[in-house]
Amino acid sequence: MSNLHAQLYAYLVGQVDDTLQYLSQVLTERTFDFAHVDHAAEMLRNALLTAEDRYVEAGEKTK
């Protein structure tokens, strides 16, 4: 696995873990609703977009 792929993997795993912790917290607090689902989806969407941006940026640096 290349260093870039390892970094992106670690970043994504961290973001997924943060999202899971967030969901666990709102479930424990019994405050879970559609706004929380939307926020969790946004957290994951942002993680994917950030990873994609980093991947594209790294590719442009090697050209």
C-alpha cells in the first residue's frame, strides 16, 4: 500500500469512527432524530470529499 493510500485510509477510518461515536452519543442521550441522521450523513460525505480532494491534489503534484 502506498503512503498516500495509507494516509487516506487512516483519515477515513478516523472520520468513520468519529461519526459512529457521534451516533452512539445521541442514541445514549436518547436525542436521536432525523437532524442527527442528516448530520451523520454530512460528516461521512465531508470525509469522502476531503479524501477525494487529497487524492486528486497528490496526483496533481506528481505530474
